[in-house]
Amino acid sequence: MFEPTDDPIGGLADALAVVADAWPIDPRGSHVAVDALDQAELVALNSTIGALRRRVEAVHARVASEIARQSRPELGSEGLAKKNGYRSPAVLIAATTGTSVGDASRLVAVGEATAPRRTFSGADAPARHPHVAEALSVGRIGMSAASAIIAMLDRVAMRAGLEERDRAERMLCEQAAGLSLDQVGKLIARAEAWLDPDGLEPQEHELLGERIMNMYERAGMLHVNAKLDPEAGAPFRAAIEAIVTAQFRTEQVSGGGGVVSPSDADAPRRTLAQRQADALALLAAHMLGCGSADRPIEGATVVVRVSLADLRDGTGSATVDGIDRPVSIAAARRMAASGGVIPCVLGSDSEILDWGRRKRLFTPAQRLALGERDGGCAMCGLPPGMTKAHHIRWWARDAGPTDLDNGVLLCETCHHRIHDNGWEIRVDGRGVDGRVWFVPPSHVDPGRVPRLGGKARFSWVA
């Protein structure tokens, strides 16, 4: 990370120097080949290149906004873009940088939203989105994240107060650091639901109207194409993922989960897409009265979580397993009245007040509580149905207790990664507000800086 600077070229030079320092030198004084770098050097180099790229994007946004300013429509043919033979500043930028017009337009929008302004009186004024401007300038976030944050804030500008928008912008810029764009999207969706909860229900009506499912036969294959709204999509996804996950676990137990023996070397291996297609066919067969005793989705659930105050007052929003975007309270109430959906009602201190109709056994209730805290695999974010509850302090080796403070949800891959590579897990706090931290081994990070995991990594706390 770098400090803010009024000298953009100086900032780029600093970032480039960091990249150069991270790239080892051989005895002849030349930078070593990429394939000669060890794993720690590769990770460090990738990180510094990412920081350099974000600094370049910040400078480019500033340049793009100035190109747009000098190409504004009132200048006519004397505008910069038209004088150079382009119909708009976005077309000029796209043509001269090899990007798309859409990407160039977003670059201009970010530049205009983060550039210092001047009032009608000639006085200097801060950028329209100062927190995004600061985060972009120091390389904390990149262009895509900045564009997504700005687009959301502009979308709710007429319905959310200035103080709330400023708070949301600041928190998004802080929490987005170190996240992928997909993960930032989860944060933005929850922030938008907080800023504009009344906007959720109209959006859900629009999504309901867009639901489709088309089926047609061609060349002996039945083609199925579907778009499902959140209420229909959540249970559908939960059922398909439950079947696929059960199949993977069965193969791992039977030894067929990855190693191909000589006797079955020619046997086809199903892709994930093929497994999901088979799962859909299996669901259809069961619905048509399949007599098999096998119940592949036994235990598959969809959890709808909502605060007691919001449920009582009809305000705010709710979150749903498997769906990144929050839903309205009306949608939450409808889903909670359906089979296979568990309403999780939280009190003011985030304690669980009601687990719904299915709370029967202690062990499933524990797993549901871990799901509320971890949101799925606490390390990689896979949905809860694709995880298992694991002891942080091992049950056999460490005599670790089977309680919530010693449990964590992990997918099979992350479970092996933690045990095989020497990661440690730490939980701060209790209950659903506990925060899971993953401490990397020294060969991954010599400083062993803990990395936040679980749902807290994407949670929105206003």
C-alpha cells in the first residue's frame, strides 16, 4: 500500500520500484526468469504487480476525466475527441488503449467521480466520491471495484441520505481491499440493501417478471435454459448442490474421488456441469415417483435470516443462503412459509431467537449456528451445503470439544489445505458474531498476518 500523493507520476515510479525490488537479481545483475522464482517470490511479485496496476488505473482515470472535460459537447468541433477524429472521449480512449468503449466509459465515469472539483465561484471542492478517490489513489482498490461502488452510490442517491451514503462509501472502500471483484459485489449488494431497503421489493417484482424456462429438443438432446428469481432460485440451487456434493463425498469415501486406477482409466469422468445436469434429472425422477430409497437431498436446507425488529416492522432486508443479493422482508416471509426453508430470527445482540420448524437435534442445530457465523466455507466461501463442520482443535489428537467455539465450516479442499500446509484457525468472539481468522504458515507469509474469513469478510455492519 502507498500513501496518497499529488504527484501521480511519482506514485507510479514508487510502485514500479517496489515491483523491481520484489523481483530477484541473479549474479550477473539481471532479473531472474519467472520460472526460476520460488513460490514466495511469485506471490510477492504478483502482489506488487497488482498494486502497480491499480496505481496505473488511478492515473489513467484522472487522464480520462480530463480528456472528457476537454471533449464536452458545448465545445463542438473544437473538443479534444472530435478534433482528433473521434465522436466521443470514450471512443478515443478505447481506440488508443485497445479496450472496449464500455470499459472506456466506465474509466471516464470513475475519473469524473473521483477528480477534484471547482465550484461556480472558482473555489476548490472535494471529489464527488472522496473515499473512492482516496482508495483508488493509494492502490487499495482497482478500477472495476471503484466503478461498481460509484454506480451503486449513484443509483441510490435520490433515496438515501448524504450521511448514510458517505458512511457506506467509506466502509466499502475499507472492506473491498484484498477482495476479488465477485466478493466486492456481495458487499455492494448488502450495502445497497441497507441504503435503500424499500427498493428491494420493486426490484424483486421485476426479477419475478423476468423468470423464464425454455425447453426444446435438437439433435437428440433436450436443451433447458432457465432464469430464476431469488425465491425460486435459492431452493433450486440448494437441491442441486446437495446432490452434487453427496456424490463427491461418496466417491471420496469409495476411493473414486480423483485417482484413476488402471482398471478404470478409460472410464469417463463427469465434469461439474455434467454432474449438475444429472442432479436435475435425478430430481425430476424422484418427483415422478421414483421408488428408490435413496434421498440425495436429505438435510439440504435454505436458511433465510432476518432480525426480529425487521420481521416485526416489515422494514430492512433479509439474506438467503446461496443468493448474494439481499431480499425484501416480504420475500423472506413468503420463503419462510415454504417447505425446506428455515427462518433464522436474530435478536438485537445477534443471538438466535428461532430456528424455525426443523430444529430437532443438537448436532444439526450446531451446524446451522456455524452456518450463521461462517456463511459457508469460512476459507473460500463455498455454500453451506458443500461444507462439513470440523474441529479447530482436533477431537482425537487435541481432545477438542464439539462445541461452537471449536467448530468451523470448511469444504473438503480447504480442510485438506489447512491440515496439509500448516494453517492455523482462530475464532474471536462468540456466537454468530464471532470472527474466524486464518493464520498462514511462515512459508506462505513470513509475518503470519491473520486473514479474516467467514461471513464477516463480506458482512455489512452499518
